[in-house]
Amino acid sequence: MSIEIKMPALSPTMEEGTLARWLVKEGDVVSSGDILAEIETDKATMEFEAIDEGTVRKIVVPEGTDGVKVGTVIALIIGEDEDASAAPVEIAAPKAAPTPEAKAEPAPAAPVPAPAASKPAAKNGRVNASPLARRLAEQQGIDLATLAGSGPNGRIVKADLAGAKPAAPLARAEAPAPVAPVQAPAAVPTTSEIPHEAVKLSNMRKTIARRLTESKQTVPHIYLTVDINLEKLLKLRTELNAGLASRGVKLSVNDMLIKALAVSLLEVPSCNVQYAGDQLLKFSRADISVAVSIPNGLITPVVVDAGAKSLSTIATEIKDLATRAREGKLQPHEYQGGTASLSNMGMYGIKQFEAVINPPQAMIMAIGAGEKRAYVVNDELTVATVMSATGSFDHRAIDGADGAELMQAFKRLVENPLGMLA
């Protein structure tokens, strides 16, 4: 019996991907763990490994095809004991329910749910589903336990929710209807007489557009800004770099700000949280997502447990993560998660900006340029290197007073940087 190889969900937000390149051809023998293809996801180009052993019987989706939905059959593999020379297998569109023969009275039959091919794997009674699928299922009132997953190891992904019907609600007075997920308005095709080039959007750019639209439409943002004196931090950075030169490590201001934000979140745990519908997730460590600009868009590799790491470790990690991000070689666990984000546009001379929160996180710190300004120190007007930092907070999870406390802690740690090293 042929084994169907389906387009996998290589990230929680992936709905479709581009089959960039096949690394096998029809007739090749593959083993579990062999690399079958390279797939461009909404975040990076990733390798897709074989799970089963056998011979590649048919490549259904040719390389270079984009917009391949998660769960679509892309190839067939047959086992070692099967005849590879048998008649080719035809892959048809997903079968609809069988149509009954025409009768004198064409009364519609009661719909019978099609049997699921396989139930999603569960651990400790918990259905194996992506975070996005869980959120959408909750919003639409869909029981995940009734669905079959098309992702790796039977994991339920967003595509599996298509066509699923909400579970019957319990009888109660005036039960509110499930809230439909916010959809970005469809882009209207336009033409222009001005000379131009039409560039097709990459999967990453489509995802950025969708997620940022969702963030601004569903997350109530509150913005808080502080001015921070960088003189002591710059002096400490110079001294530390002199001591780290023999190890080939060079700290950037951004490395030190990552550390300061992580320590601030640990000091003000009411901001190290995430809104999750009817509950609030409170994190015991600070994982900082760092915005990195790449040719096709933006990606946020994560410095895990940044509050407990040394500055030299953070500098080494972020250099490696940023390099591999620009090469499209990050693994999903390296850019997924994070309890808060930091976006620094100071290197472009941007004085101040308000960043959009990266759902499901509840805050992001926007860093402006350090510049010489008139500044009051000890009641005396002087000239100092000052930067503006703006925190964007999800007001559903973080009150204004808590956000202000975090900004105050961040300012104190940056202006007195030895405090974050103790």
C-alpha cells in the first residue's frame, strides 16, 4: 500500500508553503531520516525528512510550486515488499461524500460525518494541536478531539479546521455566539499607469501582513516612553569589550539591552505574561525575541532565559542566531515562543517609534537611537547620550501601572548597568 507524503506544518503559523526543491526523484530508495525536500515556510527554508522507509513511487507536486496547503499529498512512497512497477497511482482531489443515485424523490439525506483517517496523538489526555489551531478552535467552538491531524505525528494544524462544525453548545439562556476570528480585509488588485514592477509576495511577507493586521485589530495597545541616559552603559561596554577581546567576543549595546529587558521582566513579573482567553500565563523566565531584518521580511530569533545568561553568552548567541536567520537556516524552536520582544532601530537613526506587539506575546520594547541631548543630571543641565525607549503593552494582560513599573526598572538598569550583572 502506498504511503502518502503530505505537506507538513513546519511552524505553528504555517498554512501553506512553497516546495522549493526536491532532493529525491522517482525510483529512489529512502530511509527514515533521509532529507526529501526543501520547503519554504512562512519563516525560513527548511529541510523535510522522511519518516517511513521505501521507494519514491510518484512525486505529485513538482518543485517550485508555491501555495501548497498543509496536508496536501506531495509524494507517494511504497514499501520494500511492494511492486514499484505497478500501475501508477492517480492522486485525485479530496473525495466528497458519495452522491446517491438519482431517484424519483430526491429528498436530501441526513449528513453522515466521514470517518477520520486517524485521531490526533494525545499526551496525558491533551490533544496534539498547534497553538494557532487551539486558539481558532476555541473561538469557533470546534472540538479538537473530533478531528484528525495532518501535521507531523498526527498534529492538528489550522488547515484541519476547514469545514469542521462547531460542537453543539450546552443548553443555556441566551448563549453568546462564538466569536469569529478577525480576518484581514482582502487586498483589492490594482493597476497603475506609473512604471512599476509587480513583485509576488513571499510566504513570510504574507504571514507578516496577516499577523500584524491581527495584532492591531485584536490587541488593545498601550504605549509608554522613557528617556534613558546611556553614558554609564557605554562606558561599561568599553571596559567589558577590552576584557573580552582575548576571547573574540564583542558586546553591542543591543546585547546589553536584551539583558536589561530580561532582568526587568523578572523584577516585574506582572509584565512577563501572556493573555490566553480565559486565563493569564505567568512565566518564570524571560525569553527575549529579537527582531532581525532579513531580505524577505522580519524574523525574531529567541534568546532563551536571557535574564540568567552572561552578556558574553548573549552576544555569542545573538550573533549566531542573526547570521543563520539571514541565511534562512533557523530551526522552528529557535524563533518560536519568547515571552517578550525587543526591536532596535537606533542604528538607522530613528529617534523613537511604537512597535506592534508580536502575538501571543504581551509586550515589545522599541529602542531608538542614542544621541547627544541636553539632559538634566543631579539638577544640572548637561549634555549626555540619551535614547528613547517605548514599550508597547497588551492592555488585556498588563495594566498601565505595571507597564510603567517595567519601564522604570528598564531605565534604572540601563542607567546603572552593574545592577543587571550582579
